[in-house]
Amino acid sequence: MASPAGANREVAARALVWTLLESFGLSGLSVVTLVVLSRYLGPEEFGVASVALAIVQMLVVLVERLFHDPLIQRPALGPKDAASAFTATLGLGVFLTVAVWFTAPTWGRMVGKPEMTPILQWMSISILGAALASVLTALHRREMVFHALAVRSLAARSSAAVIAIVMVVAGFGVWSLVAQQVLTFTLSAAALWWLSAVARPKFGWNSAAVKDLLKVGIPTTLQQFIWIANSRVFLVFAGAQLSASAVGQIALAFRVVDMMRDMLAQAVSQLALPLFARVERDGGDRSSVFIKAVAMTSVSMFPVFACLALMAPEVVEVAFGARWIPAAPYVSLLAVLTVHFFPRMFVTPLLSALGRPSSIMVGSLSQTVFMVAMFTVAATNPSPALVMAVWAGRLLISTPIDMWFLKKLSGIGYVDQWRGAFVPALACAVAAAGVLGLQWLWTPPASAWLRLLIAVPLGALLYVAAVQVLKPALLRELLGMVRMALARKKKSQ
């Protein structure tokens, strides 16, 4: 009989195949779409649409997350629970959609961009699409049935991307972004209901069930809302204080870094809560699981973002064209900040599995308060550099708070919280030093393509060599998990 740890590892590996397929597929699709759209849209159009999208995305969190975590964590889930959650979520989605539609002119005046009004109105329809899929998505994740989620996401987003590309080429401009946002959520909901691998929820209402689910749902939703809202609030404030062109450059940088980060982060984060919940139920060692999760994520993703930070001008020029080169410094800064993101991305799922999701909300809220205060001060003399400094500076406030809560509630020490990231970070430093040294000794070619072709392989070789010298077992563990995932996929076919 397999041990609990072994069973958890096999379940995680099997689920990771589908979550990686979904995340890599969606991220790759997003990259292609963004590259094409950026060739036809200017920074001004992109900036206005990004502010509208930021507002909508904050509200989408409410309908996507309100019952998500409690439906996954609840030991026994009855039909009344799912039906009540579905009814409440759909009602909330309708209310928020209507509210945004009628308040869109006010939002346009607040950020000084009245041309945003119709864009925001039509984008709000995506809130309703998110509400339709929310509960059914949680039910699939509860059972760790990720194949239906992967298929529906890839199908819906592929269709939305193709339509957006056709529209922008045909001259519809910023409305191609609106269509992509709305169709992504509505088609995704339709595909999931059609391909569902679990029982579809029905309409129903049980006040006791809703109240019980909200005891967990409200704290986790507030935490997720504040965490996600931080980047969206940042873009809204930036939109109010900077020109549409400057906001467009910053928004493109966020999109580039976020898409690359999400290639692995979304897959792992979707898997993290069910996995940590199972570890708690089985009495596993949460500290060792946390350290290994950080190590596997960091060794996979740190070199990608170290390369992006170092070669941002080349990446931006090659992918998006010369007119977007002013976005390169923002790309570099955001790529560096992912060194903080990956070791901390498991804090929320772990605390949720422990039944204390609201604790992490304090750190996230401190970021929001810091940004609002700094933007208020900077309103007299705003600049893109000052705006980005505010974004980076928020981490100095929230990180010590998050570390204290995690140690207090989980028993994971301050050093152990970062232990898994030490070797990958040091290996990245070695690789970066090697690439910079080569550029100093030898004048690089004028072509951005050639500079990338030289620097990327060199950096990769130096990184692998450094990891192999510093901690050979780390690469073996990563390859072992990949082999296990592929073996489980082959066995299930």
C-alpha cells in the first residue's frame, strides 16, 4: 500500500500534467496574441484598455473566488451546497455587471480618460461569464479533475484570440481587446458546462449552507481580492496620473512578465491548495512540502526571469517592435521582482489549508495602503519612474508581515521559508555575471536577434552548471517529478 506521501506525489504529478498543459498552452497563446495585437495597437489604445480591464478583473475575483476555496476544502459536499453557491454567485455576477455598466462614465471621468467608458461597459459582460463557470470550476478542482478545465480553457481562449487577431487586422482597433476579454470568459463558461466531468450544479438555495460556506469564502476572497487588486489598483492610479501612452508601456510590461510567470505559477497554484489540504488531512510534513515546492518552482522559473531582466530591450524589440522599447526598463524591474513572488506563492494555499486564509490578508492590505498613500503624495509631480518605485517599494512593507504570520501559524521558520530559493538565486547570479562579463569583453552584435541567440544559451549553460555544482540533487528531483508526471500521463492513456 502506498504511503500518504507517495500517494500525494502521484496525484500531484498526474494533475500537474493537465495543469501544465493548460497553463503553458494559455500562456503561449497569450504571448502570440499579444505580439500580434501590439503590432497594430499603439501605447495609447493599449493604455486605455488596460485601465478598463484592471477594473473588470478586480470584480471578476469576487465571483470566481467567493465559494471556490470552501467548495474545495469542505470534507463532505452535498447538492445543496453546490446549488446554493451557484445561485449566489450568478446573482452576484448579474449585479456587478449591471453596476459597472451604469457607473462606467464615472470611472472614465475619475481617471481622466472619458474614452474608456464604452470599453469598460462592454468588458463588464465578462463578469457574468466568470460567474457562470465559477462553481463548476471549483468542483473540478476539488476532485483534481483538471483535464476538462484544460480543454475548455484552451478551446475558449484559442477562439477568443483568433477572433481578436482577425478584428485588429481588419481595423477594429481597441475593440479587438474588448472582444477577446468578453469571449474568453463566455466561451470558457459554455465549454466547461458542455464538457463537465462532474455533476453540474443546479439552481437552489439553502441559507445555512451559504452562511457556512461564506465563513471560509469571505476571508479567502478578500485576501485574493486585495492581492489581485494591488496590481489593478496600481494600474488605475497610474492611469489617473500618467498619460495613456505611459500607462500603455507599463501595462505591456506587466502583461509580458505576468504571462511568462503564469506559465508555471497558475498550474502550481491551482494544484497547491488541494495538495496542501491533502497533506493536512493525511498528517504529512508541511514544512518539507513547502520547502520542496519553493525549490522546484524557483529552480524552474528563476532563470527564465533572470534572462528576461537582463535581455529586456532585446526581447521587447524582437517581440513587439521598436516603438515599444521604452517599456523595456519596466519589464526588467518586474522580472527581478519575481524573485520575491515564487518563494511566496505557496503561502496563501498553505494558510488556506490550515483554515487561516485571512491572516495573509494583513500583508496584502498593507501593500494597498502603502500604494494609496504614495500615489497621493506623488500626485503633485507624477512620473513613470516614481510610479514603478511605488510598485517595488510595497514589498518592503508586506514581506516581513507575511513571514511572521507564516511562522506563527505553520511553524515554518524564517530561513526555511526562503531556503528552497537560495541555490536557484545564486545560480542565476552566476549566469548573469557570465553574460555581462562576455558583453563587457566583447562588443555584442547590433542585431537584437543575434544578441539573444548568444546570451540565452550561454546563460542557460552557466545556470545549469552552477546548480549542478551547488546542489546536484535539485536538478535530479526536478527531472524525477517531470518523469513521474509523464509516466502517469502515459499510463492513463
